[in-house]
Amino acid sequence: MTGQPDFATIKIHCIPDKLCVELKSLELYLWSYRDEGVFHEDVTNRILDDLMKAIDPKFIEVTGDYYVRSGIRTVVNTKYEKSK
């Protein structure tokens, strides 16, 4: 939101059901956030929501570990598990 670049490590742990995401497609999708002005929490939750819609996994966890900004490190963790 400040116009300054943000960097993060995005970790995705997934137990797929019938579908999965091609690695190149995932890479291009993640790069699509490069020029968007969004909050860390929003980015992490949107990634989870979009992957859930695309592949309907049994389990998925997305963690965004964002670089320190103004002395504050942000780690956002979100997950979903299908009920059995």
C-alpha cells in the first residue's frame, strides 16, 4: 500500500484430491501479485482461496513469511482441511 516493494517467501503445503496445479502456472500466478498494492494478510488469504477454488484439495496450508518492514516481521498462516 505504501508503494515500496515487499518481498516474501510463500510456502504451500497441499494434499491434493483429484486435481493439482502445474508449477509454471503457479509461478505465473504468484508473479501476478508483483505490482499489486495489497496487505500481507490479504495476499496470503487470496492465494489460499484461489487454490481452493482451482483444485479443491483435501488439505492446504499457505504461509507468507514477509521481509522485515520498519523493524516488524510479518508471518501470515492460513489453512483449510476438508471435513471427512
